[in-house]
Amino acid sequence: MIERYGRLDALVNNAAVGRVGRLTDLDAEGVCEVMTTNFVAVADLTRLALPHVRRTQGDIVMVASALAWFPAPPLSLYSATRASVHGLVAALRRQETRDVRVHEILPGFVATEWLAYASGWRPTDARPHAATAIGTAPSRVAAMVERC
Ligand SMILES: NC(=O)c1ccc[n+]([C@@H]2O[C@H](COP(=O)([O-])OP(=O)(O)OC[C@H]3O[C@@H](n4cnc5c(N)ncnc54)[C@H](OP(=O)(O)O)[C@@H]3O)[C@@H](O)[C@H]2O)c1
């Protein structure tokens, strides 16, 4: 980004993986994948972006989840990673008091493909009229990101 555009106005940390299962249902590889994607990458990308975003007085946007507040047992580790992002936001807001705005979005259910698979609410041959997924429209979350 810096090489191509010479500046960075904002970083949106949205990517995540949600492995459904209690902690004991996951193997070591699954634990590493969820932690690396959902927290380590968020912290590391933010570390790399911050000096550039300070220069433009820009924005860091974190998409976490309401599960940060109310962990759901079938998504135990995923919930913990969303809580860790919530903690990082609190720390960054204290650290970046001058030039960077740190935003956090904590959606409830969002009607994405992932939720449809994770919840079993995907239409099947047996249940052709099942909702693709419950939850708020992804476009509403995208609009919140845009407003940051
Ligand atoms: N869906 C919900 O109910 C819900 C509720 C609250 C919060 N959220 C949060 O919303 C955000 C988006 O979730 P979603 O529901 O939209 O999930 P999703 O449909 O599975 O999308 C996840 C996104 O993350 C990307 N991604 C995953 N692993 C990656 C990696 N290693 N490197 C780069 N990109 C990677 C995926 O890219 P590819 O498509 O290329 O794999 C995909 O674009 C997450 O932070 C999640 O915690 C979702």
C-alpha cells in the first residue's frame, strides 16, 4: 500500500475464521489457525499500520463480535479471540491518544455464509426453505465500517 499509494488512511481488521466446537474438539492446528488469524494477525497488521496511520491522522477499525461479551460454548476459542481484540482496542485507545482513531464494531449475528454453515441454518434438500442465515445484513456492518 505504501509503495503504491504513498500513504495509509485506514486499516480495517475484518478477517477471521470461526471453528465451531468446544476447545477440546479442536486439534493443535485448529487452535493455532484461529489464534493466528483472529488475533495475532490483527495485532501484527495493526503494529505495521500504526506509524503510517499516525502520519495521516487516520483510522483503525476492528471488527470483533458480541461474543467478546457473551462467549458461546460451541465457539469457545473464537469467542476468546473476539474478546482479545476487544482488549487490544481498549489498550490502543489509551496508547494512541493523539493522531489515530481506534474504532470497534461488535456485531451480533450477521447473515454471512459462515454463519449459515456454523449454525446449520443453511438450506438443505430436507429443509429447502430454511433461511440462508439469520442475523443482520452484512451490508449494515459494512455501512458501519464506512461511517468510522
Ligand atoms: N457472521 C457473524 O455472525 C459475525 C458476527 C459477529 C462478528 N463477525 C465478525 O465479522 C468478521 C467477518 O466475518 P464473516 O462472518 O464475514 O466471516 P466469513 O464470511 O467467513 O468471512 C471471513 C473473511 O475473512 C477472510 N480470511 C479468513 N482467513 C484469512 C486469512 N488467513 N487471510 C486473509 N483473509 C482471511 C476470508 O477471506 P476468503 O474469503 O478469501 O477466505 C473472508 O473474507 C469477523 O471478524 C467476524 O468475527 C461475524
